[in-house]
Amino acid sequence: MDFQCSNAVVWSEALSTYSARIVSLNKPQLVSLDDFYCNQLPALFRQRNPNSYITKSELSMLMQWKLTRGKWRPRLLDFVSSLEDDLVKSASQKAFQSMPDISKAISELTVLKGVGPATASAILAAYAPDVAPFMSDEAMVAALGNSKDYTLKQYLVFADKLQNKARELSLEGDSFTPSDVERALWSSAVGTKLLDTVPDLEPKMNTNRNSKRKRKR
């Protein structure tokens, strides 16, 4: 997916493959974790408004989703399991009340051990998908060219680019959020990786045919 593409149809098609891409990864519990993150958690946040928060157990499931969909770093789960539930609730409540100030919201969340800007962005994306996109490796590479700088400064640049892209695509009629843009980029990147891993059988077949012809000669 070319980030510069301004064709909303192309982006919509990429976004529509998201669920299928999740299934195609064939990772244990990812489908149920993704349903929790994309559907159940946002609904819980809405029920708790205007003083919404995330619990320790929900943060643990969000972390499992993040690590299963991306790179597995079990130590982050250990950090989350060591947190006090009251601290998680308090920090997340302050973060949500800071929105739409993404910078302040991220800073409120990263006081929690094991929660860096990327995990904080996942929390905010579930709470306010129309403002904060998840800082995934795939979307970072597409939008910024790399995925190695997991700082607040880099996230703000990333979020701004996805917000602008969402506004640009929404001008064509369909409504896009920054989180929609992230999922479309992720789906496209995963689809490309899957194609790259499919064995190219045709050249082998041609090689076999050629070798048979040579033996006949």
C-alpha cells in the first residue's frame, strides 16, 4: 500500500481484508483477542463515560493482542501483571480526560511500567479511534519509512500523518478514521508478506520440463 495513494476505494478494499488477515496469521487466540480489542473494549469504554478507564485485566488482554498481532515480547506482560489495578485505572482515566491532547494522554499512560508510547497508543486508539491510531510497525513503515523509533515525538508525527490521510480520504464520501488508515496499512503489509511466503511453483515446473527435454535429447 502506497501511503501517498489518495484513492478511497483502494483504501476501503485494504481495510475490508483486515479480519481475513487476522485469521490468516493462524496465531492462537488472535481472533478472539482482536474481537476483544476492536469491539468489546471500545464498548466498555463507552459504557464508562464520562469518566472512562481501563482495568488491569483489560490492559493485560490488550497487551496480549498487541504482542500476538505483532512481535511477541513476554516481558511486557510480566510488567503489566505487576501493576496495581487502582494505578492502571487512575492513569488511564487521566489520559482519557486529556483527549484530544494526544501528547498529554500518552504521557499519562506511560507512567505505567511496561507501557511505552506504542502500547499507550493502542489504549487510546480503542478509546478514541477518530483521534489516535495504533503505532503498529507496519503502519509506521508505510507512513514514516521506519518502525524503530518508539518515542512520543515520533508518535505525534505518525498520528498527524494518519489524521491528515483520514481527512483526505473522507473527502471522497466514505468516512475514515486514523485507526481505519492504520488497519488498512497493516492489512496491506500482512497481505504482501503472505504472498512473499507462498512457494513459487511455476518456475520449478518449468525447470522440470526443461530437464526432461534435455534428458530426451
